[in-house]
Amino acid sequence: MNNWLRSKENRKLISWLGWGLVVIILGMWAASTFLGTNNILNWLLNEENRKLITWIGCGLGVIVTALWAVSIYFDHPDTKIASDSIEKAKQKKTTPRRKQ
């Protein structure tokens, strides 16, 4: 996980997700402030509206899960470690050793 967070692209993804959450929370706060809490609660009490919210939430969950799977699929830390160790081994072979 720590290696995953070191990637600039992954930190950018986390930033986008965090700011998206902030925008959603601020939007809900603004809606409740300007429309009134009772109107939002009445809207949520309607079964059709709850179904809509469920579909949106599940869709967002699927999208986030797919993005996570794609990022894990294309992130190959084992390959990076293996290529680094191969390069180090090549350098050791070409570097002359000192006689003691």
C-alpha cells in the first residue's frame, strides 16, 4: 500500500476522490440550507427517490471498484523490483573488484 501511495498518479486519484466527496457534501449542505431540511427528508421518504439514490450509489461503487482493479492490474511492483535487481547484478559484474 505504501508503494502505491508513492506514485504521483495514485496520489492524484486520491485527491480527485477526496475533493469529489467534499463537493458532494457541500452540495448536500447547500441543498438542505436553501431548500430546507424537511423538503429533503420528504424527498427521501419517497420510495422511488430512494431507489434512484440506490442506483446512483451502486453505480459509483462499481466505477470506483473498476478504477481500483485497473490501477492494481497495471501496477506491477514485482516487475520493478526484479528489473532493479537485474540492473544491480549487471553493475556488479562490470565493476572491477579491489584486491585486498
